[in-house]
Amino acid sequence: MRTIRVHVVPNAKIAKIVREPGEAIKIKVKAPAKEGKANAALPSFLSEKLNLPQRAIILARGERSRDKVVRIDGLGEEEVRRRSLARV
């Protein structure tokens, strides 16, 4: 089980991983920030990118912030970064 830092940008035209500002991975999601929709879209997007079941990705911190900490079960930090940034 590893945690990664992500910076989420809601209301994007296309959901994608943009770059790594510092330690965090910048991720754009289509969902708005209202009513937790962007928080719900993040695990779904990451599960698709990392080829993991959605239940393996849990929002650990940052429910009300754009800067979040996500817990990922089943992969090490280096493998998460490699898989997520492979198609940027």
C-alpha cells in the first residue's frame, strides 16, 4: 500500500494526467468540484490509468482541497508513477 500526492484540476475538457509539479502528480478530471463529484471521478480515472480495480484506490486526505493524498493498494510508488506518466 502506497500513497501518492496529486493535484486535481476539476472541470477539465479532457480527463488526463498533465505533469508532475514537485512531488505531486497533476491530474485533470471532467467532473466539477461541487458535491464531491471530482473526488468520485479521481479513483475511477486512476483505476483506468493504472489498470487496477477501483476499490484499490482510496482518497486518504484532501477531500476539500485540490491537493490530495491517494492510497493505492497493490503497487509501489515507483510503479504508480511509471504507469501513470507512461501515457502523458
